[in-house]
Amino acid sequence: MFTAGRCRTGLALAASANLNPERRFPSMFEPGHGSAPHIAGQGLADPIGAAGSAALMLEHFGLPEQAARLNKEIEATTAAGVLTRDVGGTATTEDVTKALIAALDA
């Protein structure tokens, strides 16, 4: 998705899931960077990891088409250059979120 020269950190983009494969206990889905409370409310947090984690959750719930669509729109949003500062862009958390929602609504 990003070239090494353009992306300063992959952590902001990393989706993660702690899965219980037997499905006896809940699984947990969150961005690799966690909740980033130190930058809460500043518009700096990159929501792409959270959106990617939601795609993992959709897949886990047996909704592969919806997961694929969300991943496609994540790629389209980032390819369009709607990026937060941590990955070389100028967008805020809200800007990226709105762009992703608009892509999903289209």
C-alpha cells in the first residue's frame, strides 16, 4: 500500500485481532497501536488501523464480501492521498474517517 519512503510507520496502519479459533470466548479486534490515549482529541490518530480491524472482525463473523469491500475502500482512501501526518499526509483523524465513509457510501 505504501512505499518505504512515503510511510514513516506501519503501526498506525496495522489492524490486529486476538482470535479464539474455537469461538468459545470472545475475540478482540483493535488497531495495532491500541487506543493512543496520549493523542486523544487532537485529530492525530490514524483511523485506518481501526477500520482494518473492523474488516478482520467482519471476516471472522463470516462476512467476507463486506470485509473485502471495507478493505477495498481503505485502499482507495489511502491511495487518494487522504493520510494522517504520521504517514506523510496532512489529514486529520476526522478527515480520513469522513473520506472512508464517503467511499463506502458511494
